[in-house]
Amino acid sequence: MNNMPINPLSCATEGAGGPTGTWRSHRPVIDTNQCTGCLMCWIWCPEGVIAKEDRAINYDYCKGCGLCAKECPAHAITMIKEADHE
């Protein structure tokens, strides 16, 4: 077995343009009752905006790509329209 630590693909950082979540059309919402803690969302998030400890999402940098929802084996993440959240 490979004993290498598992890390996310990237980490959330502020770019030259500042926070990048302002143009998102959909946002991921995690159902904590359905979440199994498998961390697939944390691993696959291309922006590294999902916290490993509690799966909190940093919406300032989430671009709403939906990869976390697609990769969640428990189907605990739903993409909702940003306008429906406000």
C-alpha cells in the first residue's frame, strides 16, 4: 500500500483580482446529515475551498464548478442557484 499523505489539488489563495467567488452562478451546499466524511469533496475541489476538518466552504473563492457535488459518493452536496440563496 502507498502510505503517502492525501492532499487537495490546490489551496484557496487570493489572486491579483481579489476574491473569485463573486461571479459564481451556483453554489455547493453540503447536507451534513448525509455527509459520510469521506473527504472526496476536499480532495477534488480544484480551488481548495473546502475545509478538511468540517467541510466548511469558503464561498469567497468557490467558483461553483460543481466538481465537489459530482464526486461526492453520498450525494450530500447539492448545487443551488446563487439567486435562490440570497
